[in-house]
Amino acid sequence: MKKILSMLAYLGMSIPAIAQMHGNLVFTGKSSLGVKGMDDSWIEIAQDTLIFKMNGMNNGDITLPTMVYTPMGMTMKGFTIQGAKFTMAEDRTVTFQAGQEFTCTVDDNGTEKTISGVLNSASYSHVAGNVFSVDVTFKYGRMPIPATYIASLTYDRVATGIKDVKAIEQGELTYDLQGRLTSTKDKKGIVIRNGKKFVK
């Protein structure tokens, strides 16, 4: 019985989050780009955007942004790590399997570039501030040395179009039949006040 109750509680908590995750989730924040082992090669990107799309209960797509490596004046077009495998804990934290290799291609101004790399680590936590953390090492086209992209980005609620919803106390507000706020003194005929119709 305890196991069944635990399972129901888990499902009750997870369903809204899972439903939300089947679309594109957008994360924004700071990131770092550089070469591991070369401390002076690292740069910080002030505002980056990453997209996570959950394909099912055990894999999803991670789309990294276009990266501009200013020390070399190099721009690397954004790419998607498709079908990255993960496990989901009872608290709905998603943890990707470390060391997953990937290969993809992008069209970079009419030139096809191959990107290959390793997903060193990645996770998405609903309970710890809706943060998506990622550490990816990759080679872009003919890059001689692999680059590493590291970020901990926060779920961008602004992308939903609704920032905040606040209840307004209705008090004695009066509306006409078209739903427009009106003055009680001036309005003649049928009005609506506190959800009830009145004839004046």
C-alpha cells in the first residue's frame, strides 16, 4: 500500500512537469567557452539561450546557441544534440548520461560543417530553481583543438508570454453588458456588479 501511495504521489507531481517538458523549454543566462587545460583561453558570454525538448521519458534534444569566440573572431553556428539519454528522479530532476558522443551537421553560410563531441554532463532540475546545467566538449568543422561550452541557465518564463498574474479586488466595480468598466452614477439600464445583474 505504501508503495502504491508513493507511486501515485510521484505521478501526481510529475504529470504537469512532464506535460510542460514535451514542448521547447527555453533557458537563458551566462555561459563560458574555452579550451580545457588552457586557463587563458576562456571567455564569458553574458547572455546565452539554450533550448531543451523532451522527446520521451528517457531522451531529449539539447540545442546549443551560436557561439562567438572573440579571441579568434570565430563564430560557431548553434547545433542540436539529438536524442540525448537521461534518467528522471522522483523529484523530476533530469540527469543525462555522462560521456554520450554525438555527431551532427550544420549549414554555416552555405558550407556544411560537421560537429562531433561529447556530452560531459547535463542536468535539469525543477526543484533547484529550474536550472539547466550543461558541459559539452566539441570540434566544429576543422577546429584543431576541441572547445568546451559550460553553462548553468535558468528557465525563461518570459517566453511563455505571461510574466505575472495578480488578483484585483473587485470591490464595487460596475461593468456594462459589453464587459467595460463603467461608473455606477452615470450608467442607466442593466449593469453587472460583483458578478450580479442590476437594473438602474
